[in-house]
Amino acid sequence: MNALSFSTLSLMVILGCSNPESSRQAEEPWRVLFDGKSLNGWHSYGKPKAGTAWVVDDGVLHFDASARKEGASGGDLLTDQEYENFHLQLEWKISVNGNSGVIFYVKEDAAKYPETYNTGLEMQILDNDGHPDGKIHKHRAGDLYDLIPCSKETVNSPGNWNRVDIISDKGHLEFHLNGTKVVETTLWNADWKDLISKSKFASMPGFSTYKKGRIALQDHGDEVWYRNIRIRKL
């Protein structure tokens, strides 16, 4: 099942249908992060430009895993700009047995933090049935990785598009997957810190300490595709 187009999404808002935008005023304009033609506005983590394994095919941003294995450069792909309070929308599809993620509030300091996930929070992208992480609680598609599982699994099977809304506004975080809210939490309070202390991130002192940062698309070594990437500042 393909995700709804943005034109259809706009019509749903006008008609008052259930949607994460329906109760929000569009005070700030949407900004397109991926123009469908180039990697303008993006670069690989700690590098001046995007790795060559990230390619644009027919309006879709594609991580070419076979090219990466043959020596093309990769790395997590980051926005040039940082974001604080935002509503991010995008669509993704994953290969069979594939793994990737959308990581946000990334502090780009590769010398201090070797990986984007040393600082940033991740919405997991996964083939739940084919990848070993699918057997791990809080590691399935749509989860706030290793912290909060989806309240309901709405992910489509590999090869099909999924629509994502990540809304982070003054510490209130929501994940929506294919039109359904699947994660909701409050960041940076005592409960949040306790949650981190019981996760794999407890050993990463920089994790979730930055309230403004870049957005990353993860190079996990598997084929993944992204399209219709846009953001609105809140």
C-alpha cells in the first residue's frame, strides 16, 4: 500500500479528517528537504558532502548497498541545517531483511561522537520479519529505538512505502506511522532520564542532551529508499 500523497493529505486536513496536522495551525511554511533531483542540503556525517552510495533515482533518495560494498562512500546522511521544534514528514521503504532509521537531534561532532546515534534519537526502520532486530523489544519498525515500542504496529511490508510524521515541540514527542500515532512521550524530564538509564544509551553521555540538531537518514548497510521529505518549524 502506497502512502498518501501530500495533495491527498492536504484534502484530508481541509475535510477535518484524522491527521496529525488537523489540530495545528500552519504558522510556518513547509520546507522541502529533498528536491527529488539532487542531494543539495545534505552531507554524510562528519564529511563535507554526501557519500556516493546515496543516489537519486527517479525522484527517490536511495541508499545503494551494493555500491557501498563495492567501495562507494556512505555514512549516515545529514541535513545541512539544524532543527529544534519541528514537524518532519517523509516516506520510506525498506528492502527485505533491511534496517535503517531516521535519527534527529544529532550533534555533528564526529571526533567526540563517532556515530549519529551517540546523540540523536531514532525512529526505527526495519523489515520486522526478516531482520534479527525484529525479535528485539523496542527495536521494531516505528519504535523509538531501544526506548519506547509502538503502541500499535502499522508498518507495511518490505518494498512498500510507509509515511512518517515525527513531531517534536518543546519536549513533547510524537511518532505517526501511516496515519496512526504509535509513540508519544515527553523528553528531558526525570522519567525520560530514567528511561535512558535502563537502555543501551546509558553508556553514551551525549545521548539526548541536545535540544537542537541535524536530522539523519541511517546507513545501516542495507537498501533503503526515501521520498517526499519536508519539514515545518514549530
